[in-house]
Amino acid sequence: MTDEAVRWMLAVVQVPAKPSRHRVAVWRELRRAGAVPVSQGTWALPAADPFRTAAARAAGLAVEGGGTVAVFDVEPRDAAARTLIEDAFRAARVDEWREFSADCGKFEDEIAKEIAKEKFTFAELEEEEQSLDRLRRWFRDLRKRDVLALPEARTAAERLRICADTLEGYAELVYAAVHGDAPGGVEPSGG
């Protein structure tokens, strides 16, 4: 979607303060969907089906806590109003993409550390595969929320590709070590 194609909705949340678990559940559901707070108790979301479904789930959680979530389709009256919502949404997505890219860097550092320690085991490889799977799931979730198609998403996709290539290189080292073909005559360390 381009910026002009995005339509918006506002979710106005009213949930009693006590017990706080209901308020927190609504907050977590809205955050997980990609909603951004625009003022106290008011969240902005794109007006698209996945976001509508998430708003409905949040409303259900609010009702369980004795509250409500009122959802309104909105059309900003002017550029300033549109900018308010888009800037909040864009800032949240940029932060998420940056955090994702930082985690990709941590993944790459972890693989480099295992290579430096010559820890070439199937158990370690499996652990790293699980870490890459987590990154892939996270990437898919972030991409679903990024209706503005931010350039940070392309950077994150490239970082994820590098992580996959890094893991593939590590897997080759593990297989070589386990089969006695380790670089530098390293003895297999398990498997």
C-alpha cells in the first residue's frame, strides 16, 4: 500500500483500572496488531481486515474486563491530521524494523562466536535454526503491519537473507566437522 491508499480507524479504549490485567490484555492485543497510541486511550490502526479482526479481539478482551473498545473509521480532514496518524504509525514501524535488524546482528554475532569456539555440533546447529525460524516469524509479523511499505522493511529483508546465508555456512561447517572433514583438522565435537 502507498501512503495515500491507507485508510484509518481509531479504537477508543475504556477499561476499568482494576484489575489491571484486562487493560494490559487489551493493550497487548492492540500492540501485537500494530496499533499505535495517538492520545490517552485512543489507538490508530489501518482500516484493513487483519487490523479490524485485531480490534474486535481487543474489544472482546475489554468486555471481559467490564470495558469497551469503540472503533471508528476516520478520514483525516487535512494533511496535518493525516500526518499525525501516519507519523505515529511510521515511527512505531521504524522502531520495530530497527529492533529486528539489531536482532539479526545478534544472530550473526552468535554464529561467529560459535565458529570462533569451533562449536560444530548438531545441537548448536538446531538451536541456531530455531533462532532463525523465530526471526523469520517476526519478519512476517512485522511485514503484515507495515502497510506503509517503509524502506526499513527492505533493509530488514536483506538482513534476514544474510542471517540465512550465515546459518547455511555454519551448517556446512557442522556437517564437515561431524564427518571428520573439519577445517584445520578439528576433531568432531559431537552430534
